[in-house]
Amino acid sequence: MCKLGDIIVVNKYIGENGKHIGRHSFIVTDDNENIIKGIEYTHVATVISSFKSKEQKRRKLNYKGNIEIKEYTKKGKRKAFNKSSYVKADKLFYFNKNKLDYYVLGRVELKQIIIQLSNENKLTQVISNL
């Protein structure tokens, strides 16, 4: 079971463009069950990605919706990525954990992300995974 602040790895999901995407990491930003557009969901998450190079890091952090993640806690025996990473805070993915193949990788402090999300008015809500 995942909860607020967990880093989860989703094995398959549908991206905002409608294409199926393989394994990727997300940070859970809401773990309250609710309904959006008439569809039930169990949690909301944002995509987390690692930087491939210093140049990519500079480029990605110039985008207003991306937030750098500096610390997180690993969970269990699964190996977490040790690279510097960022959250795509302008996109919210809605999931129903009863229909989702995922595992909890670790945990992150959400204060910085929540402040950024509340300051942004340009959020994309992706509900295709419900």
C-alpha cells in the first residue's frame, strides 16, 4: 500500500499522450480516495526522473514545472537510483491502486513539491489510468 510521499515504481501506465509506457517512478502527492470526472481514484502522483548529464539537468531545471529532488529514503532491499533527480510537478497522474502493478521504492519529503504545486496554475490532470 502506498501513501503520501512514497516513491512508487509503476510497471505499466498510460501517458498523457495516450501511449502505453513501461516502468517509471512517481511520487505520491495525494493518497485520499476520491472521484474525478465521475471516475474513482485512490491516489495522485507526479513523475520523477533522474538527470542523465549536467547539461540535461540545467535544461530540465530551467522549466518552471520541474523541481529538483535532493534527498529521499530507500525502502527495503530494492535498489534506488543514486542519481540526482527531478519531479515533473506540473502534471498530476490519477491512479486506482486496485488496477495498478507497482511497488514502493522509497520516500521523499513533500513540502517543497507541495509549495511548488500550489504556486503553479498550469497542472495537467492525466486520468487515463483509472
